[in-house]
Amino acid sequence: MKNSKAITAIVLICLTMFACFALPKPKYTSPDVLSKLNIPESFGAWRSRDASSQVETGGDVYNFVSRVFAREYARPTYVSLLDKGYEGLLFLILDAGNFHNPKICYGSSGYKMTDLPDIEFDANGHKFKAAAVYFDKPGKSVVITYWIVINKNKASWAQQKTIEIWSSLLGKQKVGFMCRLDIPATADTTDKAVKLAKDFITAIAPSIPQEQSEYLFGK
């Protein structure tokens, strides 16, 4: 009897995995939390502009994405007393049913990848680590740091797949975001890009209500 129950459970899990990853999916829908988050357009020296038009979400291939937040943030940097430049990044949040590792997307686009040490962020006293990768190809290179938060808990890639399976099996909705910072860089300026990412999170986190910031940075 115990073996029969175990086999039944394994079959159900396998069928659910097949439904999750093999069958064509309708457009993913999630609780509309992302559009209600009070993410500031400006704070301190940082200013921004909407960049959602730069993010491709059309067609069946993007059915796993429900909503997208994309803004370019920049702050002035003084090269000299008479020369003011700017440094900036793209802040991207994907509200999705499952997530694709940036290494897959960028690798298939011809970028060379170099793993960087995980970045430790300080979000208004809450510390967490995020993966970081340097992507490079002629004419364009970028440092990308990214992390996943599901139901206010930071999740690894393996954990998010397990959560997806059980959510589908039990018919439960979840609030899952992949947050990403894209910082233009060269092989010689990856340290500077990492510092900019850390400065950005440190600066923006206090401007977001704690109850909401937990969806982005965990608790």
C-alpha cells in the first residue's frame, strides 16, 4: 500500500512537471502586486526614465511573463569641477510564473560570460546576496546582477522551480519577481559597476515602504 501511494505521488509530480514545462501555456497571470509597488522615479541624486518599451514581452514565447517594470536610473558623476558626467543602470523587475537565467539568453545572443563574485546588498538594513555576471561582445558589454524573490522570500533557481511545480499542483497563486540590474561596463570597470549597483540598492530601498520592499528584497 505504501509503495502504491509513493508511485501515485511520483506519477502526479511527473505529470505536473510535464504540464509546467512541456505543454503550451496560456498567458501567465499573477496577483497584481507589481503595479502597486511605490518604486520612486527619483531619490537623492538619482533620476530616471521609463524603459518598458525596450523590453520584449509579446508573443507566445513570453507567456510566462505577466508584468514588467523597467526604468533607467542615472546619477551625476563629477569628472572635474567643470565636467559633469553621468553613470546609470537599468532596473528590471519581471513578474513571471518561471524565470529564465540571463546566462541562457545572453549566451545564445553571442555574449561571452564571466562569473563575478556574488554581490552582498544592503536594502535598508536587510542584507542579501545576488549573482553577478559580466557579459561581453564587440560593441556592448554589461555587468548583470539578479535575484529571485517569491512570496517575500529569496529563492534559488532550484527552489523557484520546485515552488512552481507545487504551486501548479496545488492550484495556488504566488507573487514571484526576478529583479535585475544591468550596468554598462568593460572588463576593467566591473568593480565600478558592482559598486554602482550596491549604491543604487542602498539608496532606493529606504524610499520603498518596508511591506512593499520585502517583495523585491525578501525579509
